[in-house]
Amino acid sequence: MLDVKAGDNASFDSLLLKYRSPLVNFLYRMVRDRATAEDLAQDVFLRVYRARKQYIPSAKFTTWLFRIATNAALNSVRDNRHQRMAVSLDVPAREEPEALPRELPAREMRIDEHLLERDRVEFIQRAIAALPEKQRAAVLLHKYEEMDYAEIAQILDCTEAALKSLLFRAYENLRVQLAPLVNPSALSQRAAERRPS
Amino acid sequence: MNCEKVSQELIAYLDGRMDSAKRRETEEHLASCAACRGRAEQFRRVWTVMDEVPVIEPSFGFDARVRQRVAAGPERGWLAWFVPQARLAFSAVLLIALTVWIAKRTSNPATGGPAGSTEQDFNAIQHLGVLENYDVVTKMDALSELVPSADQKPQTPETEPRESND
């Protein structure tokens, strides 16, 4: 980044190449829309480039980069919340023409009946997306970006102790949400109990 | 270590980001507490399940679009803060012009607005006594003090008798 600050555009290309994938993935998992995630990632790179002269290497570059990205994602999620709430159940869940209308999550039954790979991934992604915004950002930075606590705390502007508590609550939520996948024996036991003898 | 303390440190323990002393304490607690041990195991499974989420690649042309925006975008310095956007500036000017026009229209009675200002009304009321005094109006003594100029015509006889009659 210091080379970019010094006016070396080739170094900016290197940054772009190195961080585009983690950034797009992080933003995609935050906003759950690929086009929006890519737009936001472009905005982040643009902001980094424009702020290059003010860059002070007081923190790691990734901390700075993901702080910008997290703020952009949180703003986007907050701006679009009302739109998402207004989504009709009649609208197909995916953009494919043959997609069925949305279903309310009858989680246990559905997982028990057909656990196709795509459904599993969709189920996991929905569970992550259902987390409160700050918990979601903390989990994504911790699990997928493998950042240390000090870095994540700096990005989310909280203390390390608060972050540990936040992460614990987030994983506890996920443990409950993903129970059918985490604890499949309990699920089949419950399904057997429901079955008429 | 109790369950509450362990739950605060459980993520760090599972991460392997805990110093050896704390790690030993946590392990001792987990060995004796089935609930915490079960939770730790389930957290491990949650992490394994989360690994199933695939990694996506940025779409073709992502880099080109970033470079294009970097090359095209004008750099907005601190001075840009003071420069309003063209549409915003136009709207503001239009709004000010409209406000001035409406204000002028309402203050001018000739254009059909409300009759006169408060100041005009006050002047009329102030001189109402004089206008109501018939003597003042008819005798017009004040006019007699005026010296007639050379080019002024002499008063016609028709006006004189009227004064004498009064």
C-alpha cells in the first residue's frame, strides 16, 4: 500500500489481484447478492485508491481494507432492509424461470426429507444471513478471513472482550439454526417420534 | 473455571488462540462438565458445516471495471465538499427565485395581492382626523400662505364667492 501511496499503479493492481476474491466473498456473504457485492467491492477499491495519500500504516492493510468493506456492507444492508422486508412470498426465491415460489422455512422437515447439496449450502447461507449484522460480520471475519481478535475488534470498533462475547453469541445462534446439520441424530430421532406407529 | 467463564473463552480455546495456562484450565473444566463439552463439540461441527459454503470468484471484467473507475473518476479533494452538485444548485436557485417572486407579488397591491402594507394602513389612519374635519378641508388655510408664482393664473371669480359664502 505504501508503494501505491508513492504513486506506483502496478502495486495497486497487485492489491486488486490479491484482495478482490476475499473482499467479494466477504461482501457477498454479508449482503447475499452477488451484483451488490461486486459493486460494493469496486467502491471499496476505489475508496482505497482515492485515500492512498492519506494512508498511514498504523494498522495492518487488511484491517483498514475490511473496515471500509464492513462499513460499506452494513450501510448497504441497512439501506436495503425495508426492500427485503417487502419481498412477496409469491416471488420466486431464485431468478431461474422454473424456480418455485418461496417457502417459509419448515426447516426440520425439509432437511430430513431431502438434503441435496444445494439445499444444504442454501440452508447454511440463510442461517449466516439471519444473524444480526454485527454478529454476521464478526463470524465472517473470524471464520472465513481467519483474522485475529485484535484485528476484528478494530474493524468492528469494539473491545476484544466484547468481540469474544459477540462471537460466542453468534456461534450459539448458528448452533441452534444449524442444529439439523450439526446434530442429525437428534433430528432423525425427532422425525421417528413423529412418524405414526 | 466455571461454565460462564468457559463459554466466554470457548471460541478462543477452539481456535487454538489461548495461552497454555488458560488452555489447561479450560480443558480441566471440559473434562468435568458434559454440557460445556457438548457445546464445544457442536461449535466444532458448526465450523465444519460452514466450510461447505463455496467460494465465489469475482465475475469476468471485475478488475477492468475497477481500473476504469479508478482512471475515470475525478478525485474529490476537501474543496469538493464546498462545491454543490449541479442539480442541487439548480434546484436551490429555482427555489430562491420562486420565493422572491411570490414575496414581491404579495407585497404589491396593484398586482391583485392583499390591499396595502401595515405601514400604509397606519398612515391612512393617522390622517383620518384631518380628512374628517370639514373646516380644514374646505378653508384650506394652509394654501393661503403660499406665494403665488408669476406664471400662475389669478383665481377665477367663480371660486371667490364660494369662500365668502362660507
